[in-house]
Amino acid sequence: MKNVNAPVFYVAETTSILPCCRKAEPLKARTLTAAKREASRNAAFWGTVLTIGTAVDSDGFLLNPVARRGKLDGWKAISGD
């Protein structure tokens, strides 16, 4: 049975858009819009890159990224193509 309290989204805050080596943190949000809002509000540093994903691997790193906010621009969808 699936755990309904399990995180739906995770966020990693890094200094660049390159593949990062920062573990992701779970978000409480249940929608992508709410996840973006929560990630933006919880950002520790100004000018960092926030990446939201839907899963993490066994080491805690993001899998399946779905959105990214760059250093100076707004949120953008990440396509799988």
C-alpha cells in the first residue's frame, strides 16, 4: 500500500544548473505550484538554482526533475525530451 504521507516533490538548491552533488529535501506541497512556492520561500541563499523533482535515489539525489528556477529568472519546466 502506498504511503499517502510520503513526499510528492523534492527540491535541491545548488549554485549552478549543472548536475549537482547536493542532496534533495522533501517538500510538504502536493501540487507543482505549491512546491514552487514552498521551494522559493525556503531558499537559503539569493541567486541559487532551485530544482524540483518527483523522486530521489537511494543516496538522496534528485531523479525526474520537473522544474527549475535559475539564478535570475523564473520557474521553467524541464522537458524529458
